[in-house]
Amino acid sequence: MCSNLELQKARREIKAILVEKALSRQDISYSVLAKKITSCTLEHDSQELHALLGEISEQESNNNRGMLSVLVVRKDNGYPGKGFFTCAQSLEYKIDPPKQARYAPPVLEQRHKDFCENMKKTISNYYSDPNLKARILKEIKNHNGNIRLAIDVLEEAGVL
């Protein structure tokens, strides 16, 4: 179990990883994401990891940038897990969670897939803005290539 301070650091790490993925228009699996976190040990299916993804999604959604956690996907189907859709519903998106048997992947209907693709387009549109990209790259350069520090600075400035 991680301390509150470790979880705050992990949240910043996750956001930086997801921004990097958004800039390159790539997904990342839950397990790969969990392995990339260095501030504390989080399992790919832990409640702590999913809560942090929910916090990031809420922040991004409240700033009209979409749910950045759509980029975190299951290896077996290439889409986010059921918790993503539960989070989306709690943020008042018009989507309900897919049906899922215990220990089985969720059964995604076309509307779930369309929701994810539309969310990815929202994120792609935001992160493809040339001015934003230039500002992010400048901050990364200013921090000697450390994207996590650059994202922290941009987040504190209200850019991300």
C-alpha cells in the first residue's frame, strides 16, 4: 500500500506518461503503465491505480480536454476496462458501463467503442495544437528531457 505522498507522486507520473502517449497518439496497457510508475508499487488491477486514473480523468474532463485515461487499455481487447465507463458515467457522460462477468473482460458494444474513439479524438485534437505542443516541448527541453517535471510545471501553470 502506498502512502498519500507516494500516491500524489504516482498521480503526477501517470499524468506525464499519459500526456506523452497523447502527444504520440498511442495507447498503453494497464500492466505497462503500472510498471512505469516508480514512486510506489501499484498493481495493474489495484483500486489505487484506478482511483488515480479517475482523478486524472475528472480533472481533464472538467477542463474540457476529455478523459485522458481512455489511453489506458486492456491487453485482451485494446479498450479501457469497465471502471473507465463507470467513471465516465459519474462525470455525466451519456454512457453506461458494459456488462462484465466476474474475471472476464467486459463485453463492449459498438456504443462503448464509439465513445472511446470519440474521446481519443477529443484528446488528439487538444494535444495536436501546435502552440501547446511547442510549449510542452520547450518545457521538456528546459527540464533536460524530464517530461514528468515539465508536465508538473505546465500543470501548475494551468496549461495541462
